[in-house]
Amino acid sequence: MVIECPKCSTTFQLPVERMSAKGSKVRCSKCSHTFRVRLTGEGEAEVFYKNEGVADPPTQDLSDLFEESVADSLDDVFPGVKGKPMPAEEDGFDPRSTMIGLPVSERKSKSAAPDYNPFPFASAMTPPPALEEPSIDLFDGEDPSVVSVAEEDPDPFAGAFQQASSIDDESAIPKQLPSRAHHGTPMGGPVAPLPKPKFDIESAPVPKAAPRMATLPEVPEPAEQHVDPNAMFGSAEDLVDPNFGHDSPSFDPNSGRVVAPPAAAQAPPQAVAPQRVAPAAAPNRPQDLQSSGPPKKAAVVDDLDFEPHRVGGGGFQKFSNFLFILLIAVACVLGFVAFKSGGVLDFARIDHMLEVGFQGKTFEARPEWIPEPVAPPVPEVPAIEVQDVFARLVPIGRRDQILVVSGVAFNSSDSEVSEAKIRVMITDETQKVLRESTVSAGRQIPFADISGAKSIEDLRGLSPDSAKPVGSNGVQPVQSIIFDVPQTVLDGGAFGVKVEVVSP
């Protein structure tokens, strides 16, 4: 059935079996327009766009469902607070409204507050840091008496610094500020006295030993739980002597004193056993020193098990080295002489070889070494030569043509040739042989008889003359008649004639 596109009016065939009352979806191959086609009850094609057999999707009001879902989600975020949906756009949108139903509080300006400070970090009334009592940490197993400071120990820094005047003397503080005439406008009020320090500088408090604290077990880092950091070098405490620093003075930064270590308690005296005293040796006399002889060496070279190394090796090694160097020198001289003489070395004439090598003379070989000259072979000259060769087309009758090849056979030898056979070949441009015939010198048909023939059959009936011998320095005519002329020759194309002497 023929269907027409409603958009571009393009017609195309659509099989009837593909159409149904429900409708088939069709897309135009020209404009890609999509539409539906169905078969009516009258058997005609009807174009429509909407599939009436499929119902429209149901339309539902989901606004209440959306508000309930929003309220439920807010209940999960803020438990215990009932959610409230946001007002619709037509009711007016308040940017300060809340979605959870809490009352809106007015925002107060920070700058309007009476205690507002625009520069909170510029205040000069920063309270001083609290001073901690001086203490010192002790290692495990350390005796606190080692680092304690005794009151009766002398101060090593005594007299090194000038004593400051007492700051409790309030008479040094002026009661009245200078007048404005000398120093301008005075400050806002009298200067407050400086606070009294907690302790006297002259006598620093004695530091107390810090209480022992229970050490917690060290927990390794996650990256070190599977790696033992002390596997290669051991623990750091093992590299330090536990008594390091106990036997030397220590400086206390809190008190400013150098504390000397306490003297170790003396052990009770023990009974000392009497020691045997060896008799004193008699002093060496001069005659004993002279008779002792020279001191012995620890070791000499001759006492070693192996022979010492000598430069150049032993006697046999030196002889081998000399012989090797001599052979190299002789080979170089002989090679130079051979190069000058053209690669020949004649040791029987060594004097001549030295003259060639070092005096620049020309090398002369022995007479018996010179080969006899051989005469070059003379090429054989053929006895018969064909000269003055030419070819021409001769018409026979009204339609036939023959090709006649003529030439002269010349005998350049001193003897007579009884019969000379010659091969005649017709070739094209590529030297391909088109026709070939073999004739004897002296056999020919007079040209008048050839041109007077009425047909090819008449010409074939003519008998040529018999073959004739070619005498010394004599000539004989050569004639070859080609009855089957190649088409290239008949069309006037290029061709060639080649002759060869078959015998003698």
C-alpha cells in the first residue's frame, strides 16, 4: 500500500501485512518524521500520531505527599521537634522563616552592644602568666638526693652580678608629676607602684624534688605496631650509661646555681693482706749491655716462603720477551721489503732485496721466473660474407605481393667454396623473427620473369638457376623470395633483414 509522509509528501510502499487496526509506527526515510499508520475498516490507510489504544498516565496531586515527606525527613534530623512545611510562594516568603517551626529571633548588631570591642587582640591589660613552682623530672630509678640543692652549698655565681636596689622603697617614686610648662600635658594620673615579687632575688628558694609519677606503657603508633623500631639498633636507653651526668656538677635553671654532686659514702676499711715484695733486680752493668749483642730483626725477606717479585721476571722470561720482540722487528723489515718489491721475497739475493727496500732500486726478477709471452688468439675470419643486402615488395597480379631479398656472397679466402648456404630472416622492431628461408649462392630467377608473372602459381612454376661455386675472392648473387609476406610489412611497418652463413 502507498503511504504518503504528512510532512514532506514523500510516498513509499508499506506492506499490508505490516499494518493493523492498532497502528504501526513509521519513520520517513527522507525527513525522519515519525507518525503512525493504521488500516481502517474500509481497507484504507489512515495517518495518526497518538496511540489511542494506550491510556494516559494517571495524574495525581502529589503536593501533600511531598510536604509529608519533607516533614518526616525533618523529624529524623531534629528528633522531638515537629516539622513544619515551608509556606507557598503566593502566601509570601519570609527569608527568616524556619522549616522546623521555631520562633524567629531578632538579630542584634554586635557594634550596637555597649561592651563591643572592635580590636579584641589590642588590649594591654593581659594578665601575666602564672608562675609555677620550680620542679624537675626524675628518671626511673634516680635518687632524688643527687639533684637536690642544699642550703649550705656556696653559690658559685655569688658576686658576679650587682645587687639590685630594693623595690620596696616608695620614696624613690615621685609624688607629684612634672608641670605642664616643662613637659607639656601630664599623663592621666599618678603611676601605680610595681607589684612586689613573690620571692627575694638574693636568696632563691630551694627546689623540691618532684614526686614520682607512674609511667604509662608506651603505645606504639599504628604504623609501628607491626615493625619493631628497636630491632636493628636496640632501645635508645641502652645506648646511654645510667650513671651519665651523676658524677659532674649540674646547673639548675630555676635557682641559677651550679650544684656539685654529693660525695659518695666511703666504704668501711677492710683489712689489707700483706703483699710479698719481690727483691729488687740489680742494675744492668756496662759489661752486660755490651755482651748482649745487636737486636734481632723481626723478619727478613729471605725468611719468607715465596720468592720476592722481580721486575721483568726471571732469566727465561727475559729471554722469551727478547725473542718475541726480535721476531716482531724482523717481520716488520721483511714486510717493508716485500711491499717495495711487489710482494716477492728472494732470500737467495738478499743484497738485492735490501737495495730495493732501503736504496730505492727497482726489483728485477730472475730470468727463469719471467714467463714466456703468449700470442693472443687471432679471430677466425669467415670465408663467405654476404654484402649489399636489401629487400623490396613486388606486386604479382592485382592483389598479391611477394618480398624479394637480394644480396652478394663474397669469398675472402684463398680457396674456392663449392656451395655456400645462407639463411635469410625477416624481423620486426623487437628483433623477433617473422619469416625465415635458406638459399644457396648463385641460385636466382631473373627479375624480369618475376615482375612478368600473372599470379603466385605462375611464379612458383619458375625454376631458379642451379647453385654455383664461389671462387677465391669471387662473388655470387644471393636471392630469396618470401611468398607469405608478414602483415607488418604489408601495412608499411618497420622490419629488418638478417642474413647468416650456414656453410661452410
